Amino acid sequence: DIQMTQSPSSVSASVGDRVTITCRASQGISSWLAWYQQKPGKAPKLLIYAASSLQSGVPSRFSGSGSGTDFTLTISSLQPEDFATYYCQQANSFPSFGGGTKVEIK
Amino acid sequence: EVQLVESGGGLVQPGGSLRLSCAASGFTFSSYWMSWVRQAPGKGLEWVANIKQDGSEKYYVDSVKGRFTISRDNAKNSLYLQMNSLRAEDTAVYYCARDRTGGVCSNWFDPWGQGTLVTVSS
């Protein structure tokens, strides 16, 4: 099984800040990585797939990079609606998710 | 509008059974792989199972193998999860999710339903 490790588990940031979240796979997964955003009481929403492809309708301030075992999600300028929990997910084998990163208001 | 609506959750005793349903609309259901993903209260996401367009391939996370069965009825645009021998650790919100694109399975999940809560407790 492929384990996904996200860091940090939480981050405090202000509107306008640049936020970076990292995700590490326990073995190489090429670019088989997605990022999701989840708000309290809501279903997750796909932001990024194939490590760096922006899902339709997702603002361009979200970007993803990486391949192999190390990946990042970057929010270039944090907006009020971006305060949420973010999960990475590998799709190289049976899907598995990281533990999540909560982006909180500073 | 693409929509997934889960139902069938509730309170069940340990060892009991429950059948979840997911009604799909707004897209050609028979063209997509479908999955169930769960989230225990206050915890992260866990993929549970997925099923091919024609139901000929099904895959499960180890923790539910032999207890849960995923199925679909393309004529009814519906996905199901039969859950038997339920345990306290199965308590979670269960989401159905569509594969992002039709055809070959990508395991990118979009969209998701709103979820249905399953509570296993005596």
C-alpha cells in the first residue's frame, strides 16, 4: 500500500498570503496525484489532478507541482473562501489520501 | 447539472447490515467508473471501493473485503454499497464519487455526493 504524508497538518495564514502544502508518497507515483479542498460539512472538491492539471472552474491561484514522491499545492494569494482542509490523493494504485492540511485564519 | 445523491445511512448495531444507494443524474452513468469514499467523524478520507462501467471489475480496500459489496444498476442510474458485519470502525460519512472522465479508470474523483452518515453502535 502507498502511504501519503502531508505537511504541515495545519497552517495559519492571512488573506493575500502565499500558502504551500506538501505531500510525500511512500513510493514513486509518477504524476498520479490529486488535490482536494473540503469545507466543514461539505463534500471534497477536486482542485488539481495529474499533479499539475487545474480542474475546470478552479481559480488559477491554485497550482500543483511535483512528480515521483514529492508534491506541492500552492495557493498564490489566499482568499477568504480558501480557508478549508486540503487533501492529497494518489491514484497510482488503489487510491489513498493524505491526512489533510487545515488552512486557518491567522 | 451533474448530481450524485446518497441515501440509506443510519444507526445500526455492530454485526448488522445496511445498504447505501447513490442516485446519479446529469451525465451518462454507464460511461463512468464509480467509487465509494468514507470519512470517519473528524478524520481524513478513505477510499472504500470502486466498480467498472459494466460492473465486471470491482475493487475494495482491505478493511472491507468480504464484508462490503459494491454494485450498480445502469438502467436505474444507481450505485450501491451493501455493508454486512458492520463494526464500530465503519462509522463514517459515506460519499459516492464519479471518476473524473469516462472510459479508462483514472481514480480522480469528481464530483462527489453530499454523503450519508453511517453510525455503528449498540
